[in-house]
Amino acid sequence: MNHSVMKRWLLGSIIILVTFVSMLLITPIWQWQQSSKSAIEVKPQPPAAIPQPPVAPAVTFEVRGHYHIHPDGTVTDTRNGLMWKRCAEGQTWTGATCSRTLTQETTGRPWDKVMSISWFFSPKQKSWPAFAGYSDWRVPNIKELRTLVYCSSGKPQTWNDAGNWCKGNYEQPTIDQVVFPNVPRAGLGSWFWSASAYGSDSSGAWALYVNNGGDYWRGRSSARQVRLVRAGRVQ
């Protein structure tokens, strides 16, 4: 073999050797990458939950002016915190209105039966049956009772808590008839006792007449209506 042939043979052998070594180096890396992808299977993760704002509690009352009307037969006066029973004693809350018409004979009661009276004429609040989850119902004083007077004529003022009659052309009874349904416009069913005794005469007490919105002295033995209240205080 001459020198040039040998040189070509060596060069070809070197090329083959280099190619073989390159394959040995490259192939394991490629196989490792493939096996790694097969062995470590990364599962897609669900998206993170997006924080939601707190849900506001359901409104449990209907707003009518300064009144919050509750579905349990009570109403709150936001001006003073007083909570009233929408029905007078002797009536029943049906879920929509007050059953039974107020009359002196059927629902009226003397003041001495409304209050707890001692031997020395020291009137105190008596206990009344629980209603709407509350057991602290009481008879309102005359100032609290006056806050119910509504003069639709606006005279002397729309919400007339001064103890004066409504004036002008006003609706009767002088009370919000949506908030307090089935109240007679006149007659003895329109008188409501207060817990306030008449100061100058131990035989009388103050009562509100919703026919005209005025309050008057009445004898304790006469039968009148009762609308109970709780919470708040108007002195």
C-alpha cells in the first residue's frame, strides 16, 4: 500500500471513529430526555379559586319611611328604636294583616287589667305573652304612643307627637294604616291606653284617640285597646 492510499484510509477511519463517538455521546442524552418525559408526567392543576366577596345577609324587613316592617308581625321605628307589635292585643297576625276588628266589647280592657296595680296605686308593667321571639313587651307611655300619630294633612305637622289634634283634611285613623292594619277610624275601638297615669287624679290614665290623634284623660275602669311595644324609650 503506497503512502497516499494509506493516508486516505487513515482519514476515512478517523471520520468513522469520530461519527461513532458522537453517536455514543448524543444518543443517551436524547433517550434520557424521552424517558424523563415519560416517567415524570405532570398533570395540569385546576385554576386557583378566586376569592369571592362576602354575601350580604338577606334583607328581612321592608322599609316604609322611618319604619322597618318585619315579616314576623313587628315593626321598628328607626327614629327612636321602639319596636311595636303591628296588631293590637286581641288581634292575631295572619302573616299579612291583623285579624279581628277592634271593639270595646271584644278587645277592650280596663286600665287596671292592662297594668299591675298595687294597693297604694303604684302602677307597674305586667308580663305579656312572648311574641316574635321577644318576651319583654310592655304598654307604651303616652309620649311613646304619640310617636304613632300621623297627620296626612301635615297640620300641625305630619308626625305629630305633641299630643294635639291633627288639623285640616286628614285621613282617619291618624296612624300609618299599612304599618298598623285594621284599626277602626272612629269609635271606642280607636282608643289606646298608655302606661301613664293621669297625674292629678288617681282614677284616670292617658289614652290616645287615633280618630284625631289627640290624647286625653280617661277613667281607669273604661275599656280601651292596647298596642304593645318593646326596646327603645321615649321619656
